[in-house]
Amino acid sequence: MRIAYICADPGIPVFGQKGCSIHVQEVIRAWLKLGMQVELFATRIGGEPPPGLETIIVHRLPSIPKGEIAAREQAALSANINLRLTLEKNGVFDLVYERYSLWSFAGMEYAQSKGIPGLLEVNAPLIQEQAKHRGLVNHANAEKVAQRVFSTASAIIAVSEEIKTYIEAYPGVNQRVHVIANGVNPERFFRDIKSPLSIQQETFTVGFVGTLKPWHGLSILVEAFDTLHKKYRNTRLLIVGDGPERENLVTELSAHGLLDATHFTGAVTPDKIPELLAKMTVAVAPYPHQSDFYFSPLKVYEYMAAGLPVVASGIGQLRELIEDEMNGLLCPPGDAVALAATLERLYHNPALGKQLGKAARQTIQHHHTWDAIAKRLLEIAGMTEGADTFVGAKHLRPDVSVLCQDTNANASPNPHGGADWE
């Protein structure tokens, strides 16, 4: 079976290290394990192929030039012509799978014209995100594209109930939206992984993983950790990741006298995450209150896969993933006092932490693996019988190097990162 995976979003480096990049890589990797032939159509490559993806064929789509926003929007819209021609040129696929981007519709229309399933994965309300965080000139055209691609897809994959509600507000969507949250490969995470990071075993280490951005609640974490550290001097804060809030975070930690108790790793590659999680006693996701919290936070799935006790804000999808007191602990969003009290509870009760961590890992193993997600996607596409036939089979093409069929070879790589333009 041939699957065309499309990621026309110039803000997503498909071979990069962002959470969105990992999502792309893991779904493809899981399909390859099932014996599927996957070809990747992407605007931004983002480096060399990660392990397991060295042999897939990559068709590089035209990059979006720098410049004023309106011109970039028009260039992204015009890129549909190239995408359609590239798909036609490379023969008939059995499935087209696309990560929704702001201006792309050719993939789903190609699938419809060929009478094959077209699955559209929606991770965020991109029109609102673009307008709020990066700038959007042609709002009306963006809405037309959304309506066009949502109505054309044979099925739509939403990463949360909140995204499903957003999609179903568009006319003609009907019952075609399926909620499939993020996943993780639990085989990557073992509690006995050794880390080069020097943290004493008797230290109580509070850990956070993620891009340092305002909506991750880092100020709340600092306030809660300050309360904890004043009582218990053997506590440490481990921050894994980097981002625009780092300077503010350092300033806040310094004001509280917490810099000596904090370790910053900076940006790390995905393969380093397991060994860093192994240094944590508890992992946190301290989101503030947000009326539009639609995320499926990859970090929390990784925390749980690592067998860590997780303390997270009771918001959005996290209230479904984490069963309070069973496989994790929930706090009111934005409540630093409650977060500090919960961390102190785990400080005094390591047995509870181990119990929660064990249950968390079991939750991931039973319900949230990328392998299970890949199979579920094939079921939605009506390809279950074919998937069963191919399970365990070898790829039906020889191992080759990545083939970049770059239709815009002279264009410089897009320097931006994040959802769409960031």
C-alpha cells in the first residue's frame, strides 16, 4: 500500500525536533513497521532523516519566500498547483494523509478525484492562531480554504475534543470527525536509563520539558517551586528545552534566589529526552487557565511513558488523559499554591509517586502508542484488511537514500518554525 503523507506547513520541519515534527515522524515510522510504503511531501525538511526514516522518499515542495505577509499567503496558496502536479506525477496512492496547514487543499482534492481515502489531521484552529500570534491578512481566503479542505476530506482527525468542536462548526462536516490524541513509543522510555546529568539520587527533582513559551505556565512553576524549595533544600528544578521565555524565566528564578537550584539543558534532540526524564522525580505540566486550550501535549505522554508521576493542570484533554489520583495528579489551572502543595505531597510520599508512575505507563501502553494510532488511522480509512495483511512484512521497495524531489531547489530554506509561519 502506498501512502502519501503531506505536510505543506512551512513552520514544521518534518525532520526537526519540535513536537509537531515528532508527530509527523512517529506516524510515518509506525506505518513503515506495518509494511506500508510512505512517501513524504513537505515544504520544510529540517535536516537529515531521523533513525528509521532514512529510506523514505521525500518530495520537497516549494519553500515560502520571505517578505510581507500578504505575499507569503499568496505564495502558499499558489503552492497548491505544485502539490497537485507532484502528486499526479508520482502515480496513484492508496491513501492521502495530510497535516492541515493554513493554505493547503490540493491533497484532499487529489484523493477525492482518485476515489481514494483522504484523511486530514487537524491539530489547532490555525486561522485563529495565525491571526493572534503571527499575522493574517487574507482572513476570508483562509476561511474558504478551511471550508474547502474540511468538506473534501473523507475523514478528519482531531487531536482533542476541543478541536473536534471547532471543526464541526463548519457546514458539511457531519459525522466525519474522529478524535485521536497524541501518542508515544513506550519502548524508548525505561526508568533505569542512565543519564550523564549529575543529580544526586536523594534529590527531589521537579522536571519540565517543552518549548519555553508563555502558555506553558512557567511563572506558575517558578512560584510553586519557590514555595517547595524554601521548605526542602534538597529539591531541584530541571528545565529541558529552550524558547523565547528563557530570559524571563531566568530573571524570575534569580529574583527568587533559585538559579543555583535550577538546571537548564537548553534545546535537546528527541533521543536525549528519555535519559533526562530518568533524572526527574516528578514531571509537571503547569498550564494556566485558557478558554481555548485545545492541545494534546506530547510532553505529558512522554512523562507517563517514562513511568513518572505527573502533576498537570486539570484543563482540556488532560482531564481525559489523567485520571486524578489514579495515574497522575491534577491541579486547578494557574494555581501555584495547589501545585506547590501537590509537589510537597509527593515529596513526602514516594510510594504514591511510584504507584502513579506505574499506572501512567500502563495507560500509555494500553491506549496511546503510535503503533495503535497508526492502525486506527488505517481503520478509519477503511484499509484495515490491507493493514493486517502487511503487518510484519518487509517494505516493498529497496532501501534507498532519501530522494528529495525539490521543485524549488534554488529557494533558501524557510528560517521560521512553529505552526505555519512562526
